[in-house]
Amino acid sequence: MSDTRQADPVTEAFEAQRDRLRAVAHRMLGSHADAEDVVQEAWLRLSRQDAASIHNLAGWLTTVVGRISLDVLRSRQARPEASYDDGLSEFVVTLDDGPAPEDDAVLADSVGVALFVVLESLGPSERLAFVLHDLFAVPFEEIGRILGKSTAAAKMLASRARRKVQLIERPTGVGREQRDVVRAFLAAARRGDFEELLRVLGPEVKLTADTPTGTVVALGATKVAAGARLSASAAASALGRSVRVNGLPGFITWSEDGTPTALLAFTVVDGRITAIRIVTDPAELGRMDLPEPA
């Protein structure tokens, strides 16, 4: 039986663009699932269009994907809980066996996640202008048409976003000081030592926990320290091991049967923890490539 998809030149042309379109949408949205949805919607719009009237299919599809992605970003602003859904599932987790320098692959992944964090802080128009121009070389004139703005305005948006992105620092690996701070935090949490927890936590530390029932956020050293004390008894009986999460210090725990129960990633600045990411959602942990327990 012949393949009708291959026989259809419009389908063939679209499939040739699919990977690029998916990459554009993923950089815009930070979610593989949302990116797939956007590309599928672009295909549906193309199927309803007279392909003969499209003079530049690649440009037309990029415009459509950009506009759909922009709608998704604006919808997220109206519904803050609808954030990108990949989180730590894209983090590279490796055992932290000592002071050996990070390899280039781990550092590259860390930079990639840092970029996503910065992109999340940009407004929808800034994000679109930067991603399309700086990452995919879409002309500002076309970006302006997508945004309904002038070419000059599109350039300004991209420039503003670029300045924020350029603040990303290349990670230098997990140093002894960072390890010591994380170890002090974990030990204090197990002991329930509130004062020691406050000593190692930055005053504006942010803890984000991905749980089976949703995402929980705690802000400030007092709240984070209190939460750490409350959860310490559960963690104390679990098997645990130090890991590196995209080159940053982390810790993973397993149940007695070897099932991962929690992954923690720490950001340490000037000797204090400024951010903690915890994943206890079994579905999310199941999507990660995690080391085996010792």
C-alpha cells in the first residue's frame, strides 16, 4: 500500500519543517507537551489553508507557530498556575562523587535550564522577539507583524530581553563550599535545628516543591526552615545520596525498595542557599534518568 502522506506535497513540506517548528515552540513555551500542541494546531490551520496561496511556507508556519505560542504565553499570564510543565524532568542528574570538574555536557544542560528560567521572567512579547530573532534568525520585520508592532519596536523588545539573558553566568561546577552548605542544611533539617537552618538559608530563599497534588512554593528563610524541620523525620529514614543536578549540588532519596522518593536541587550564592527545588511527584521522578541507590 502506498503512503498517502508521502504522496501529498503539502504534508511532505510540513513534515520537513516539523522539527524546527517544535524547537521554536519549545523555546517559547518551555514545555514539550505545549510545543506539540502548538505544532499540531499549526498543521490544522495549514490543512484549512489554500497552500497554493502561500509563497513562503517556512515563513508562514513560523508566523503561525509564533502567534499560537504568543496566545499561550498570554493565557499563562492570565492564569499564573499554567506554567511550563517540564521542570526538573529535563535536568541531568549524576552522582556527586567528589571534586572532579563537570563535563561539558552537564554544563551545557545547566545553561539551557538557566535560559528557560530567564525566559519565564520575560513578558510574552519580549520572549517571542528574543526567541525568534536571536535563536531562530527570524527577521524583525516578520516579528513585528506577529506582534502587531513596528520593526523598531520588535528590535527594542529583543534588545531588552537580550540584556536579561546575558546576565546568565556559566556554571563553574559544584565546589567544596557549596557542598558544605548543602550538607549543613541537610544535617540541620534532620536535627530540627532551626537556628542552623536560618544560618545557611538566604533571607529571600525560594523553595519550590513539585508534589503529587501540585506545586507548592515557600518564600523566605523562616518559612523554608520551618518546612524543612517538619519534613526531616520522613527523610531521615530514607536512603540518600549526594548528586549533581545540572552541575548544581543536589540530593536524592530512595525508599527501601529502591524507588526514588525525592530529588532536591540547591542554588548556593555567597555561602547561603538562595533557592531549593524539590520533586516528590512519582510521575515526575519516573520521567527522570536517575542514578541507582548505593
